[in-house]
Amino acid sequence: MSVDSLRLGGRGGRGRVRGVAFQALLLASLGIGFVTLGALLVDVFVKGIPYLDATLLFNPPSASPQEAGARPAILATIYMMGILLVTVLPIGVGTAIYLEEYADKSRWYNRLLDLNIQNLAAVPSIVYGILGLAFLVRGLGLGRVLLAGALILTLLVLPIVIVSSREAIRAVPDSIRQGGYALGATQWQVIWRQVLPAAIPGIATGSILALARAIGETAPLILVGALTYVAFNPTLMGPFTALPIQIFQYISRPQAEFKLIAAAAIIVLLAILLTMNAFAIWLRNRYQRRW
Amino acid sequence: MAARDAIAGAQPKLRSDRRRWGEDVIKGVLALCALVSVATTIGIVVALLEPALEFFREVSVREFFTTTRWAPLFEPASFGVLPLLNGTFLVTAIACVLCMPFGLGAAIYLSEYARPRVRKTLKPALEVLAGIPTVVFGFFALTFVTPLFRSAGLDVEIFNALSAGLVMGVMLIPTVASLSEDAMTAVPQSIRDGAYALGSNRLQVSTRIVVPAAISGIVASYVLAISRAVGETMIVLIAAGQLPRMTFDPTLAIQTMTAFIAATGTGDVPRGTVDYHTIFAVGLTLFVITFAMNIVSIRLVRRYREVYE
């Protein structure tokens, strides 16, 4: 018999009514989020579906709504995803290993490092844009190129990868490490052959979610100069635009038709992100072990 | 190896005597990875500080923080940041009115009312909301929410703080809900059981026991939500307008700090000019505000972790 059904000291009808009203209020709190999400998706689909065609996927942007597409932006987004994979993964996982396996947490500098990463995770993305503008575009003289955009997104999502990788590494029980040491393995051998393989599902899930976050990011790319008219395929060291930026550009145009093209581009972006999210959740459910 | 050491001395030494240089190199490389995030913070501070100082050489700090006209690109130029702060504050306040009560409500439901299986489906579903790019929320605010208000007879400008703030508020519900829920889940079951034993019902346990016990985590989630709202760019850039002014009327177009930075940072503002430096002065103001709130939030989270975990 559960505590509820006992109704110890129940105050009769009034208390019960209040309880039900409270629960309804709580459900409404959750509902507001889902109703908005539903309205958003329906709105975007109704507006965007008529424009979701080969023109959108394969044409460059254009002043004429009939011909306007988003090919360079979609390509640039895919390129940036590739660059992010090779930059953010090793640095993020490396940092996580250092903090979880090597760092002595009683040292002030290691605690400061921890605090620093937590703070970086909450720094507004536009501030990263300023960093990119000051150091990558102007300071290093890279200019307003795709590589600068990808690097700034790397720094932006690095804290997310670090935090999720740390959690995955921490979840590996100490007994596994002790077992490795008992067999004479060095610290790195234990990490590389025991801890990391066990932590990979968690690391992969967190990294994919971080990547999805980076792909949808707009503000920092505006500051590194992605808000330009690019009608050709992007190159690593050339001017670029990205899918969210292209969406922003189409929203900003005065003609109403471009807002519908923006909706179609949003469908493409959401499709990419949902695929990544679904893949991450599948990975987590399929491979994550409970110790 | 260990056995030999144990025989040799009273203190058994578990590590090999032979130094392994490879291990040291690896540790060094990993520490270098960790330094990237330190360099990022230093980079942000330097990138903001240097041009901002340049800016304050030409515009006094007093003018910046006390005058009420923001028109850096006009003649005569005027550099009072208060209208931007006003705009940021207005949108943030609207967002908070929505995300604080409803985020907390969602958290209480997930932590205290939902069955484990329901919770397991609802939580990731709510997280989908947090995964939608902000440019999409901006689109939604401008092309759905604002027209909805207008057709409902509410006299809002095409760009207005209300739509942007409300949509931002919904976007932040998962932020508040997930952090608050973490804090509530950390409250030991024994405290709840004690309250039930004294005759409390679920409503009383939730509001008088769990919420007060998790209060530092809940406040942390609120502070983080405010910090996010202050730093959010795309929704306000798209839906709230580009008109810096001193007003608390949510139906009007305004400009926030972030929207100003994005709008000015796009153009080819020549380097070294006062116009160019305004981006950094406003950026520094934004960074300091969000930094202070992030630290408060991190501290509060630590507090409840120390108490219950």
C-alpha cells in the first residue's frame, strides 16, 4: 500500500481539491513547453514545406525567391561539422582525462581549472564571437573564413564536451582501474585500454549533442563575418556562410516570400539536428552500461 | 613488484622505480589540452579589455553608464549604454516571468509526481525544446507570436520586446527545470518519508519540504536562466528590434546589448574607430554581468551538492 492510498491525516475534501489543483498546475507548466514546441514545429512545416525542394538544396542564394537556395550554407555547415570533430574531440576528451585521472583536486590550480570550465560553459555565445573577431579574424589575420568560424565554434562547445566526457569517465568504477594496476599496467595503459573503452558511449553521446549545439549556433558566426552573400561553394580559407546564418538572412529580407524560404531552410536544419539527437540517444540506450 | 617492495620496507611502494618518460609526456599533452580552456578565458578577457580601455579613453565611464541616449553611429554621437541595459533588462524580466514559475513547476512534477517511466520519456522530450537553435525561436517569435498578438487585438509593434521575451522564456523552461530537478532529486528520501509520517500530503511535501531543501539549487537555476537571457542574441536580434530606448513598455521595439553587438559587428566597421570599440565596451559590460551571475550560480550548486551528496 503506498503512502498516497493511506492518506494519513487527510484533511478531507479541501486538501484533496488543492492537491489536484496543484498537480494540474504542475502539468500545465510542463504543457506550456510542449504546446510551444508543437506550435513552432507546425508553423515552420506549414510555411516551409512548399519551398522544401531541390531549388533550396542545390541552388545558391539569390535575389529572386524562385531561384533562392541554400547550397553554400548547407555545405559550409557540413564542412564545419567535420572540422569540429577533429578539433573539439581530442582537446575535450584530453582535458576530461587530465581532470578526472591525473589532476590532484586539492591543488588550487586544478580547482580553478574546473571553475573556469564551468564558467566558460555559460559565457554568452556572442562573446565568443568577439573573441573570434579580435583574435582569429584580425589578430591572426585569418580573415573572415570558414576555418575561423569552425575554430570559434570549437571553443564554444569545448566546455560541453569536457563536462560530458568527465561524467562518462567518472562513471567507470574504480575497481576496473585497480584491476588494471594489479596486473602491472601503467596509468596510461589503464586509461587507454580499460577506462576509455568503457567510457566511449557516454563520450560519444555528449560529443554529438555538443556538435548539434554548434551547428545551430548563429551569433558568434555573425561576428566572424559569416553574414555575407556567398553564391559559390565554400572553401576552408574562403568566405563562408552557414545554414543558421542563411536562415537569418532570409528572415531579414523585406519580401514575405523569403520568410517562407527561411522556414524551409529551418526544416533542413532541424532535420539535421534531430537526426544527430536521435543518433545520440540511440547510442546511449544501446551501449551505455550501468555499473 | 609490489611484493618485493613490501618485503624491502615497511612502506610498500606500488609504483615501479623505473621512471616512464612516455607516461610523463602523455600527462603533459593532456595538461596542454586543459590549458586550451584557460587560454580561452584569458583570450576573452584580453580581447574585450584592450579595445574597451581604448574606448573609455575617448568616452568617460560616467557618460557611458549614466546618460540615456545610445547613438554611436550618428552625428553627434552619444554613448549612454543605459537604453541597451534597459532593453536587456526588459526582455530578461519578461522571460523570467515565464521560465521561473513554469520551470519550477515542471521540475516539481518530474521530481515528485511523475512515475519513473513517465519521467524517462518527458525529460528527453523537454530537452528537445532546449536543442532548438535560437535563430528558429527568433523566427517563431517574429512570424508567429507577434502576428498572433496583433490578430488578438494587442497593439504591438512589428518588432517588440514582448514576443521575444515570451519565446525566450519558453526556451529557458528546460534550463530551469533540469537544474532544479537535479537539486530536488538530491534531497534524501528519508526527509520526505518523515514528512509523510507526520501526516503531510504530497502537495505539502513538495512545497514545504522538498522545495525549501533544494532552494539553493533552484536559485542557481534561476540565476543561470537570467544569465542565459541576458546573453541571448538571435531571438532579440530578429524579433525585438534595433531601437535603443528607455522604456518598460513591452509592446515597443527596443535594442539589447547583444543585439547591438551583433548588428554592429556584421558591417565593415573600420578597425580602430570609436564605432568599432563600442562593440567591445558593450561586450565587456555583458561579460562582466554574466560572469558575476555564473559564479553565483556555480557556488549555489556546490552548496547543495555539499549538503546532500
